[in-house]
Amino acid sequence: MVLLKECTMAFAGTIAFALLFSVPKRYYPWCGAIGAAGWLVYRLALQTGNRMLAAFLATVLVIILSRLCAVRERCPVTIFMVSGLFPLVPGVGIYWTIYELVMENMEGAISRGTAALQDAIAIVIGIIVVFELPQKLFSVARRK
């Protein structure tokens, strides 16, 4: 039940982020579904105990779905990619890192900062890995 709520919030948050970036309205359902799918994979993969792996796997899914939707809808992949990655971005980790620094808790800041940096690195690696795949793999999604 909690996971369903989180995925619903990821769906809504992704659409809100798409709205912020002036994504055309007809793409909102795709953006929301991609963000929710990424969050679902992230939460399920977190059960392995490896945050970097969870962020990497979720990013790979988001980028693959973004590339498929971009080919299907004949539009730039960034429309789906940027908004779809929104739920995975370690913004709260960065916030708590700064908070710990302000509170002069260096141990906490290092711990939280390292986790946020690891998440960011996993996201970047996931993006690079999927963008190295040839475009022909995604042409199956082309609309007839």
C-alpha cells in the first residue's frame, strides 16, 4: 500500500516537474508513467541494500523508457528523461548534507554527502550506459 502511494506521488511529481519545464500536455501521461516506473524499480531494488545499484537500475529503466517514448512520439528524448529522473535525484541528500554542515556535524555531513554523491554517480552512469546503445534498438517503438 505504501509503495502504491509512493508511485502515485512519483507520477504526480513527475508531471508537475514536466509542467515546470513546459513539456507539451500530450506527453504528461508518458512522463508520469516513466517517473513512477523508475521510482518503483528504485524502491524494489533498495531491498538489495545497495543504494547505488538501486539508483543505477532505476535510471537505466527511465532512460530506456524515455528513448522508446521519444521514438514513438517523434520528439526529443530530454522531454521524458529530465522529468522522469526527477524522483531519483538525491535532492534531499544534498539538503541534509548542507544542514549537517551548518550544524557543524562533519561526520553526518560526510555520511549524507557521500550517499548523495553515490546516487548522483549511479544516475550519470545509468544515463551513459543506455545512451551508448544504438538508436536502432529503439526503433521498434516507432508509430506506424
